[in-house]
Amino acid sequence: MIRHAFARRMFARRECAGPIRAGFASGPVPAVPLLLAFALLLGAPGGGAHAQPPAPNPPPKAVAEPWPSTARCRSGEVLARDYNRCLYEAISVSEKVMGAALANAVAVIEARADLLPSQRNRWRVLLDEAQIRFGMYRNFDCQSVAPFEGPRGIGNFEQRALCLIANNERRAEDLRRRYGEVPPPAAPAPLVAVENIGTRPATWLTAVAPPLD
């Protein structure tokens, strides 16, 4: 009985071991399944050692306002009536600042002692003419073109005011940059000391009556 049981066990082991050894038998391995598995690994999301995540879409560029608000007047922080009054006062201030820069430029021209009076006068006349033409361009641009650039279209006082303020400030800065400050007056020439030459006989230039005896 013992020998028959042992034989049956050995026979069962041989029958089971055969298919297992056949599955791991040596021989060439097909390359197509390996290449297919490698391609699937690279194509999978996040697969591969050098796979890079997709670049995010760039954010849209913000469109700058054509006439940025001034530092003195803030839109939306006060009532519309007070905001318009602030813009009107800012226009007046910018006009005065530009006028002061122009007066300083004229003073710089007048201080040029190296030029002839006719040259200084010609320079001043041409500068006044350039300022008049600048004002004509500024007024037409701000009154006719700038209102279309605002969010509410034609008839916008805010856009006209901001355009005037910006142009006046740029013109004043340009004049200050080009002409600078008025040079200080030259120091007076030192006085030359006159040496004492002593007394000399004087000659009368005024006729006088002869002395009486």
C-alpha cells in the first residue's frame, strides 16, 4: 500500500511539472509584444522618464487705458459730481505748471549772453509759435479724438479732461528737460585798487575873475 501511494504521488508530480517546465522553456522571445508594451508605456499619461506636462495657456494681456487716471482724482471713490470737479481743477493746475515751464524756458533764452539780442529774440518768437501749434494739436486731439477712446463713446468729459492733463504734464516735463533751470547771474568783476599818485598842480578849467590888487 505504501509503495502504491508513493507511486501515485510521483506520477502526479510528473504530470503537473511538465506544463510548468514547458512554459519556462528556453528559446527566443518574440520582440513585437515588448515593443508594443514600451510604446504603450510612453504614450500613457505621465509615462516615460522625460515626459513633460502640457504647457498652460498664457493669460490674456490686459489692455492699458489710453488715458490713465491722475493721482489727484480717483474714479469710483467719490461721487461723479465731485470727480468731474476734481478733473476740472486738475486741468487748471496742469495749465499753470506748463505755463511756468514755458516762462522758465524764456528766461533761460534771455540769460544766454553768448547770443546776440536778435538771435535771442528770434529763438523766443519761434518757441512761442511752437507752443501755439502744440496747443492747437492738443485741443483738437483731446476734444475730437480722445472721447471715442473711452468706455462710453463720444461726449465723455472724463476722457477729454484726462487727455488735456496728460498732454500738459508731458509738455511741461519736456520743456524742463530741454531747457533746465535759469543759470545764476555772473559774479561782478572785482574792483581794481587805485594807487595814490600824490598831489599834482591842478589846472583850472572854469574861467574866474582875476584877483584884485
